[in-house]
Amino acid sequence: MSPPMAPPGWSRWLVPPAALSIHLSIGQAYAWSVFKPPLESALGLSGTQSALPFQLGIVMLGLSAAFGGTLVERNGPRWAMTVALICFSSGLLIASLGAATEQYWLIVFGYGFVGGIGLGIGYISPVSTLIKWFPDRPGMATGIAIMGFGGGALIASPWSAQMLESFGSDSSGIALAFLVHGLSYAVFMTLGVLLVRVPRGDKPAGDDEPSGPSALSGVQVSARSAVRTPQFWCLWVVLCMNVTAGIGILEKAAPMIKDFFADSSTPVSVSAAAGFVALLSAANMAGRIGWSSTSDLIGRKNIYRVYLGVGALMYASIAWFGDSSKPLFIICALVILSFYGGGFATVPAYLKDLFGTYQVGAIHGRLLTAWSTAGVLGPLIVNWIADRQEEAGKHGSALYGLSFAIMIGLLAVGFAANELIRPVHPRHHIPAPAPKEAADVQREQSV
């Protein structure tokens, strides 16, 4: 499937909406915590078990992005978006069948494995294209698109809660909700497939904005060489630690806020917990565009110092004072989730700064294995410790004290790794081609 070339005069501002249609859809994954209590009740699952489809989905996201990154670079964004559409929608339909037949393994396979492949391919599909369209503002450009992934739950969370209320929270109601999601997102993602374009190798006559910069200007490092550099692995640790800390709250958001204030005079209702999930999604989305745009001004290393350092302070505030004040708990959680989203949106620009644009999509895909690791670590730490604490007779905020302390330590590790990042040694750079060769390579990548 050849990627469509932008005609002369094509506005680069039409590309972010195409990316948004994909990311807003696959961002439904962040509303998973709305389905956790109904699944636990309908199928008799523990908190750890009900997290498995989400965990596997994040694992497959990272793995499919790593192994599919080169294919995405070679085949272009339209091919990638089509694969994402098929896998993500099919995964939801398989999960619907699993819920209807009360076969939990089908939910895990559909939502986690098949849908997770769609998550990974869809997530990286527009990244390198956007960076090539917006060489002057890479943080803002990727933030616009990737904010959709964070904001997907802003739509999906209340929508899912409303469907479960209308259809019922038993297995058949859950099945109908998955079915509606699968069909609706297939239609919405098709818009992105039809709209996306790749930049031309040369600036069209009379165009006021650059339609496609040379892919080989400045420092350039191949994906094969990038994974051999200490910078790549330091950034891998940075992303893994930041994601682990954010996803630990996000995956268990609805039951967590209910636990924290279960013994207060104003316990949190189911609908209010779903609203909290939607708020976290809004913070996740806002952080992706706000913090990534800020990184264009203050630099990538400085913005990650904020994500990791201030994030640790927010976790400490929740651990020590969160159960005494709902506003404090909510504000700290929103800040953590804004950093979580900002970290995702900033990392493609960080990669571009370190390794150039030559194979940034493939490098980004390999880096997202850090997300796979964090997708297991974050929910496992929070859910496993909460289950063990509950078995020991504890309840409320006491279920989360130890896991929050671990998150603070992980953020400190990420902060140290960020401090170790330096410019890539010239021995890893690819030779700069002549202008004609650069244009030829750009044309080959776009066809």
C-alpha cells in the first residue's frame, strides 16, 4: 500500500487530525479501569487478574512497535494505520465474544494480544511523518497527535460507563459495550487512513511553509546503530520509569480513589470514580501537548527533570496526605498523569535531537519496549501489593503505601538516567550524502 504523496499546496496542518483519529481511538485502552469492577464481579476475578488484558495490551504495544517500526518506516503511515484499524477493532470484537461466552481467555487474547498489536502499530504510525512535516516544532507536532492517545479515555471512560449502565454490568452488558466500541472505532479510524499524506521531497513553489524537509540534514543515526549507544538505553530507562509511575495510578484509577476515601464521610461513587478516570485522561492529554510544546523552549533534558523530580514529590504527597484531602489527591494525580502523557509526547523529539530523523520511527518503535516493561511493572506493583495488603487485613489508603514508595524510588532512578544522557558520539553517525542522494533517499522512504 503506497503512502499518498501530498500534492503541491497541501497544508501540513491536515496531518495532525489524521493522526488524532487513530490515537483518539486506540486511547480507549486508558479507560480499561472502568471495566475492571464489572469484570471482577461478573467473572469472579481478582484485581491482578482483571488487569491482565490491559497489561498484555501494553506489552504487545511495545513489542509490535519494536518489531514493526522498520515496516512502518518502509511502508508508510497509511499501511500502518490500516493494520492498526484491523487489529484494534478485531481485538475489541473478540473481547466482546469472550465476555458474551464468559471465556476470559478470549478477552485477554482479543483485547490484550490482537488489540495490543493495533495499539503499537497505530501509536507509531504518524510519528516520523509528523516530525518530517514539522522540523521546526517537533515537540508540538508529536504532542498534538499523541495527546489523542492520552485523551482517548476522556471520551471512552464516560461512554463506557454509560453503556455499562444502560446494557448492564453483567457479562452480556460488557460484551455489548465491547461490540459498540469495536464497530465505532473502525469507522473513526478509517477517516485517518483516508486523510494522511507524506511530505514531498521538495518545497512546492509558492508554499509558505516547508512541506517536507530533507530527512538527512544534521546528525543522523540508523536504528541499528542507535540501539548500540548508551544514550538509547539511558532514555529507555527514563521512559520506563516515568511510564511505570504513571500507569500504576492510571490502570487502577477508579478503584483506587474509592479505596482512599471509603472510610470518609463522603465516599466516592461509581460514577464519580469514572469521572476521575476522565479527569486523569484530560490531564494525560493536556500534558502531551502542553509539556511537549514546553520542551521546544526549555529542552528535552530539562523537561524530563520536571517529569521525574516533581513527579516523585507528587507521589510522596499522595502517600503522606492523600487520604486526608480529596482535592490534594486529585491534583497530585492529575499532575502525575500530565507528566506521564508529556513523557510520551516528548520522547520522539528527544530521539530526533539525539539520533536525527533518518529512522526515527524505527528507533521510536524499539524504545517503546520500555512501555511494554512498564505496562507489566506498574499494574503488577500496584495490584499485587494491594491484593497482599488486603489479605493481611488492611484497607483504604493502606493498600497503596508500599507501592507508592516503590514508585518514588523508580522515578529517582529515571532522574539519574536522564542526567547521564549526552550527545551521540560521531562514530555512530551515518555519512552525510550529497544533496541529490539525500533527495533520492527521501523519495525512496516516501514511496
